Amino acid sequence: MILSLNKSNYSKAILLGIIGVILFSLKAVLAKIIYTHDIDTISVLLMRMVFSFPFYIAVLVFEKRKKAIEIPKDRKTILQLILFSLLGYYLASLFDFLGLQYIKAGLERIILFSYPTIIILISWLWLKKKPSSYQILAIFITYIGIYICFHEEMNLNISSNEDLIKGVVFIFLCAICYAAYLVGSEFLIPKYGTKIFTSYVMVFACAAIIIHFAITNSNNLFQYDFEVYALCFLLAIFCTVIPSYLVSESIREIGANNFGIIASIGPIATIVFGFILIGEKMTWIQLFGASIVIGGILIITRANRNKKLVT
């Protein structure tokens, strides 16, 4: 059950965010395991959404019957909802899963963790919020850390640098889409409420993935081993449905910038899961680079620790 928060439950919002981040961090590792069964990206995304879809529909119907909030019906707001749905859980997911075909889960999470810096850049370009000197410093530090991790991986993968670069590009595109989604979610969540907003987002994203699959893929979804369906079900419920509500609720309460502090445990959790479940290893240089990335993000969020972006 998703906890209902109010302004006096700040600590609960932090706890929900931590749980959501950890569950999302497991996603990359499960995806790597699923890929060992010779399945394509869009089929994985489709099964993930098919298993998730009934839960989002159920929550959406239940919440709308409660009529606890007036649903915006103006065209502009609806188009914004569709746009950010496609950015956050269609394009971001597509780029993420494409990238995971080429790079390690731990490296994926480190690169994806650059999204708070992208939020600042989007806010600057779109919302005209000029970054502070602390934020500029943090962006510089963050990308130094990412470069260290990337350069070390290049040295470890001399024969497959082209695939490595391809994977990194896909994950950066994922980070850009996800950052844009978070910026949009901050002013859309108060209009819809956390549960209704998240449900709409996932329903629209699911529809986009179904259309994508129907146009580009002719694979039979019933040809795989039982383990594939079991893993996709776990991916859908524990790495999609549950954390999507937890993260949205946490962002509603503490704001996207402050949520970046909580999200700093994401790369660490993914590295740990990757080591335990699939034997992925990170060199000491990469761990050093990861710590620099986390440090940069903490500078950003600490500079905004007293600022709530969502009221």
C-alpha cells in the first residue's frame, strides 16, 4: 500500500524515496539477466508494461472513483501529461534498455545519475532559472567523475569500444528524457495527485510501447522460457509499479532537487546488486569516479536543501 503523505511527514517521504531508488536500482541488473535469454529490447519493455498495466488501471479507476481531486481537462495540461509520459517512461525506458545491451549495470547507473545536473540545465534553458556557482561547480565535478568511469571502461574493453560508446550515448539520452520528465512532474503532480498522475503516465507509456512493438516487431511473445516471464514480472512489479508510486510521492513531498540526495544511493545499490547477482566488477578507479559523481550531485542537492520545488 502506498502511504498517503502530508507536509508533516517529510521523513516518511524520504523513506519512500530510498525504497523506490533501491528498487529502481535493481532494474538494470534484472534487465542484464533477461538479456541472457536472447530477447530483444522492445519485447522486454512490452512484457514489463503488460504485467504492470493492470495495476495502474486498477489504481487509476479506484482513485478517480474517490473523486479526491478534480482532474484537469484543458487541452494544454493533457498534452503536457502525454508529452512527459512519453519522455519519462517510454523514451527514457527505451534508451535505458538499449544502453544496457552494451554496458555494465553499474556503469549505466553512474551515467544515468547525471540527471540532476541535466535538471539544472533544463531549468536554466526552459524555466530561465540561472544556476548558482555551486551548481556549476557540481556539474563540472559530476562529469569529471563520469569521464573517469568511462575512460577506465574504455581501457578494459579495447575490442568493443564502439559498443561501449553506443551504450553510453543511449544512457545519456535516457538521463535527458528522465530529467525532463522530473521537471514536468513537479508542476503536474499537484494538479493530478501522485497516484492518478503516475497511473496516467504509465498507461500512456504502455500504449506507446504497444504501438512501437506492433509497428517494428514480429516476434512471438509466447516463445520464451518460463524464467523470462518470471523475471519480467519481477521487473514490472518490484522495479516499475511499486517504485514509480514511491518516487512520485517522494518528489511531491520534497521536490526533485532534494530527491537527488536520496537518489545518490542508486549507483551504489546497482553496483552491489550487480556484484551479487551477476558477478559484475568495478575497478577501484571506477569506484573513485562513482564517488566523484555522487559528490557532485550531493553538492547540487545540498545547495538546495532548504528549497522545496513543489508546494
